[in-house]
Amino acid sequence: MGIALTFVMGPSISNDFHFSSAALLIFAVNIYAFSAVLTAKFLHVYSVFTLSFMAMTVGNIFPGIFMVGVEPASYQALFNTKSIFLFITLGMFKSGSDNVIFYYLIKMAALLLH
């Protein structure tokens, strides 16, 4: 519903709206849904904690390499106290718990389908 509203109301709300941004959003949602289907089919035998940990690890390493390649000095902001606190609270607790819940729901759906 939100994506449809983005397409319909986007041009009237803002002059900076671009259909390419909304199309990229739809593409990302489709890839996310496709990963859920593949996870339910092939990875339902693994623990939700293992899946969550590996998803967060891979999701941090590869974009991190890209980030350092684009802006080599960008990693320096990670070493101040405020950044480390935010990384731990938002990154580890919030995203970690969300990933565990996401993979738990996928695992339960896979059990229902088998």
C-alpha cells in the first residue's frame, strides 16, 4: 500500500520525486521477498540465530568494503564513543532482534508448508 501511495502521491507532494527511486524501492522489496522464499525452502533446517548472525555479518562486511572503497576516511567515525554506543544499540539489539523474529517467522511458515 505504501509503495502504491509513493507512485500516486509522490509527484504531487515533491518536485524532487523520481519514478526511478520508487522503482528501485519496488525492486528491493521483491528481492527481500525472494530471499524469504529461498530461505524457507533451503535454510529452514538452520537455527534462527545462525541465520540472523550470518545475515548481519555478510550485510556488514560487503557494504563496509564498498564504503571504505568509496570514502576511505569513512570508517574513522566508528571509533568515537557515540558511534560505538549507537552501533551496539541500534545495530546489534534492534536489527539483531528483528532478524531473529524475521527468520523465526520464515521457519514457522516453512514448517507449515512441508
